[in-house]
Amino acid sequence: MKSIGYNNSVAIIGANSNMGAQFAMAIAKAYRLLLIDSDEMQTSLLAAKIKHITQLPGAVEVLSCSKDASWEADIIVLASPTVTHALIAKKIAEVTTCKTILQISNANDELVSIQNILPHSHVIKVTINDSIAMFEGKNREAIQSALQLLSFTNWTIIEKTN
Amino acid sequence: MFNVLLAHIQEKVTLSVGDVDLLKSFFIPKKLRKRQYILQEGDVCKYLMFVEKGLLRMYHVDDKGAEHMIQFAWEGWWMADTYSFLSGDISQYNIDAIEDAELLMITLPNFEAMLLQLPVMERYFRILFQNNIISKERRLINTISYSAEERYKRLVAAHPEMIQRIPQNLIASYLGLTPETLSRIRKKLIQS
């Protein structure tokens, strides 16, 4: 029986957005990706592009349900428009206990906190301003996971401290 | 999602509604696909895993590349390389899914926090570890005292569902037999 190697699975919700696609392409060689977006056709095109880069079977998949993807994933990236974050958080709350969630937004977007909707998840807020990624979170282990993920991007990473 | 775990716990100890809510907050829900690893030899076993649905196996690969089954876990069973989980040392074992699985996983820091905040779980895990020691002793006795046929018969009697769900070659490996030997034993038993 031949098995599939384990490395962390990352669900990217809103994979077709600029930030989602950029993120997916950047981390594809190091993580198994589960891509979710409303336009599945476009998501499939992105998946094909990533498969071409990684050359690994099963390294990227398109899923239609954000809850299923978050259940399977070890880390969740919310890259959809920020107005959708609260709704998605409610949907995935049950399956994200103790998991790291990166909530990504542009500097101009109004970011609603989802930590109260996901009290047992480790939410890391990542704000992108040009090529700078400013992030903040409370859980040290989750911050390490986020740093590891972000290190694959071309963004300059800065931790926001109070 | 927690039905099997809660039923398993409440067979042994009593949990209040508040306890249940707190308990749930320590576990990572994780779906695993058939043939996907959750632990690979050389990595640290970071989780103690409870199987809500599906089937896992833990095995060791020897120098010649042969797989030796150590343990199987299906609905209502716990699975981990306990030594690696508790010590933080690297594991000699692999754990993967024989069937698509739904797991509830707990890290060591969360496990310790849970035992502190829910003392009733100390009792639950004491019972579990006691049972585990007994079962390991029995397996050792079976291995050194009984014939291959007797070992197979005892396994069928103890876990009939295992025979239905697990491929014969993996059962043979678990019993320390070659698939051919197990096949001969099965044939003989069917004929008799």
C-alpha cells in the first residue's frame, strides 16, 4: 500500500483573489494546498498552474466547501474579501479548534475581528501594504506557523507589537 | 463530530455539560484521506489521536523495506506513538489511514492542560493506559505462547470487525506471519 507523504495542508479560502493566488503560488512547493473559491473553473486553472510548478501529485486540490477544506487543513488562509470573513468564520468554527487561521487583508480594507467568532482558533491578522506584510497574533506557535508560511512570499514581513 | 469520543469517555467517567464544552476546546478536528500519513518515521509524534471515523494503522519499516504492523485503530480507538508523543523524541513508526478518517487530535501541551482543568480525564486516561498495558501483555503472550493458527483464531474472536475491514496482508504482518501462511490457515479453518 503506497501512502501520500504528510506535510501541512493549507486551505486557501478566496484562492482566486490577488492575494490568495499570490499566496498559493508562493507556498505551493512546501505545503499541500486546498483551494476554495466561488468560481471553481478559475480555481481549477490556478490549481493546474500550481501543479505545473510543483510537479507533485496530490499537492493541490480544488474543493467546493470551505468547511470541508478547513476540516482537512492544518492551517487556514482567509484571502477572500474582508466583508465575507465573519460569515466564513461562522461556517468553519466547528472544525478549526486549535488551528491557525491567517486573516489577510489589504491596508485599505476594513478588517472585522473574527477571533470572537473563533474563540478556540489562533487567528493571525495579516495586513498587506504594497509589499509589506504586517502581522499580529497572540499564540506563539501560531505566529511561528504564520511566519513560516509568509517567509515563502516576496513580502517584507513585520510583526506588529503593541 | 465528538459523538464517538464523548460516548467512549462517558462509558468510563461522567462529564457535565460544562466539562464537554471545555473538553472540545482542546481537540483539533482533522480529516485524513486514505493512504495519507499523519506521522512519518523520523518525525516527532505531535498528537494523541482519537478515531471518530475510519481506520488507521501504525507500522515500522525494517532495513529491508518490509512493513511490520504494530497497531490498528478504528472508531473509538486512540492512536499515537506514545513514547515519541510524551518524550518529544523522533518516532520509529509511521501512521497512515487505511480508510478515509475523521480524527480528534490533541497536542501534549493541550493534553496536560486538559488533565489539569478536567481532573475527571485523569481517571479516564488512567483506565485507558491500564487497559493498554494489559492488551500489550496479552499480545506478547500470544506471540510467544501460541501457534500461528491459534493467534489468528484469538484475533478473530477478539476483533471480528478487524478481519472484515483490514486487508489480509496487513493482518498477516500484525500476527507476524507471511500472507501465504495466513492464507493457508484461513483455508484450513474454512474447510473445517
